[in-house]
Amino acid sequence: MSATAAHAHSAPALDITRIRADFPLLSRSVHGKPLVYLDNANTSQKPAVVIEAVDTHYRLHNANVSRAVHQLGEEATLAYEGARDKLARFINAPSRNELVLTSGTTQAINLVAYSYALPQLKPGDAILTTLMEHHANIVPWQLVAQRSGATVKFAPIDERGELDVERYVAMLTPEVKLACVAQVSNVLGTVNPVREIARECARRGIPLLVDGSQAVPHRPVDVQALGCDFYAFTGHKMLGPTGTGALWAKRAHLDAMPPFFGGGDMIRQVRVDGTTFAEPPHKFEAGTPNIAGFVGLGAAVDYYHSLDLEAIHAWEQQLLSYATERLREVPGLRLFGEAAEKEPVISFLIEGTQSTDLATLLDLEGVAVRSGHHCAHPLMQHYGVPATLRASMAFYNTMEEIDVFVAALQKVRKLLM
């Protein structure tokens, strides 16, 4: 099917041409070729309104937050705390005070590992995660398990890249003190049934942490409807600046958790004989935060709301379907992850080639994709490969870009064979 035919079959509700004009970087060239950016699972591009929000903050409002009563300090604090409000509404958190602002998903999960899990873990306990997780949802659990004598268990996946939910539930045994799962796999695009998993965890009294890094950019998220206990996500994958993200957690957990970092702005009073801490979420936010970054992330949330989130999801599903169909035309191509429900992430290899060689030559054609293990070594080991090539799309991508990508892939494949 040509891109023209695909458009005629199901035209997007979004004005993609107008949207692309909002993203300055998409108009540049690479190696003399128009850029085709298909590395969105790694990081998304930023609309001009986000870039301008960061610039405006530094030009007009730059000051530290929560520390000064002068005009600039008040403006910076209002903008920073305003971003918290926007993010809380974006994921339908019950309260803004349940949203801890972090540098990203990695810090958010480490906060849960050290402030929630470690204080209660003991020898014989376990943490349950899955084989498809990003290292950020594996390594922190291994570290606290080593310190506490607990173990980390891994629920299996099948060859289609779908979680064995029945087995996952069966592994929710009494020694499991925390369960973890990615809502969407960063390698396979697989969408996991978080509501079902959360329901089974709740029946057993086991808290559930969800890595939402790859979900929030692609679909509406409602943490109350999901039923999880912790939800971590990253700003730079959802049009925002790097070094931003958040942890949502149920208030009862935040109240019980000790601080992970100590220092300024997370205290109520410091005395020589001890310290009392601020209320959540501020007791987990020591030091000067990435203020301008969160101002930009707030602008990113506003940009999402200026569009139709359901239309974004629908268009990305069309891109995924079309790209998958076109890639099947490439001789010797092996797809990894063909789950019934996916987000627009496609991992693959071509027989007789190396993923790094393919990615390097595709770059010379102006096509940006990711090669490597994608911070998912256990998943690579499951499939018996050291690495894959990954093409990941966003709502600002087009069918025509997919055609350019596949044509370039066919070209570089022949050069390597």
C-alpha cells in the first residue's frame, strides 16, 4: 500500500502538516537529506512553545523557587508549582500533593526502591518484575535486594512479546512485597494489561509500581482508573525538556516513606538534635530543581491539550500498522514484538547484517533510528540476540517518512549483503 492510498483509506483527524511546523528540528537536514526522525522512544522532539517557555523563563523570571518573597521568586515558584498542577491533571492524580517532581522515571523508581521497598524488605522477601522491563525497572530492585537479602523475580513473556499474565499473577505469592510492570515496553511496544494486574495485586495486598515512560506520550493515562500504587514517567519522552519527570504515589505510601535525599526545601525545621520534614511531595524534593525544565514540561502538557489525545493515539496506530506492513516487504527481516495491542515501536533485525551497521548507514540517508540493547538486556537475552534496530514513531511523523525509511532500509541492506 502506498502512503497516498493509506491516507485515502483513513485520513488523520490531526493536521499533521501544521503540527510539524510547530517542531523546529523536524525541518532540518542530516547529511544533506531531509531528517526522518524515528527515535521517539529514546526522546521526543520539542515544539517551539516548549523551547520558548524555557527561554522566556531564563530571560524574564529566573529565580529559585520557594526561597524568596521578591517578585522573581514568586513568579518562578508559581510556574514550577503550576507544572505540578498540570501534570497531576494530565494523569488524573487525585491530588497535586501526591505528585513528586523528579529528574525522570529512573529517579522516580529509585525513590520507591530506597524509600518504600528497602526499609521493609528482609531475607526471603521478593520483588516481582518482568523480562521486558527497561533497566530502570530492574537494576534498582536488584540493588535493594542485595542490601536486604530479598530476591527479584521475573515474569516471562511469549514469543509475540506479550506478558504471560497468568504466570505473572501466579507469581504474586506471599513473599512478594512489591510488583512492577511497564505499561508499554520500550523495545516491543507491547501494551500490558495494567488494570487487570493492579486488580490482582490489590486482592493480595501487594503494591504495584507502573513504569509509564512509554505510555504517557501515546495514550491518555488515568492513574485512578489503572488502580496502581505508584506511577513513574519521564518528561523528555512527552515533548518536554530532559531532566524532568514525576512519581505519582498514593498519599498513604508517601506519608510512610522516609526521604531519599536530604538538604534544602524538604524540611520543616532543622535542629542540631534532629530534623523534621516537610509534607509530601516536598519532603522528597531536596535541593534546587530543574525549574526551567518543568516550566517547559508544563508547556508540553498545554501543547498536548491543544490537540486531541484520542486523535493522537489513532494516528499513531495508523503509522504503526503502515510501518509494520511496509517492513514485511524487506527480505530477511525479523520483527520482535507482535503483540495484539502495541504502541508505535517496532524492533527488528535483518538477516546477515548488524543493527549498528544498518543504523549508521540509515543515518547517512537522513533516517534516525536506534540500534543496541535499548537498556533491556534481559529481553535481548530472551530473544537470543545482542541488539536490535528500533524505529519508534510519534504523532508528528508521516506515512511519507515511513516510505523514505523503508526505501533507505532496502538500499542499505543491499550494500551490506
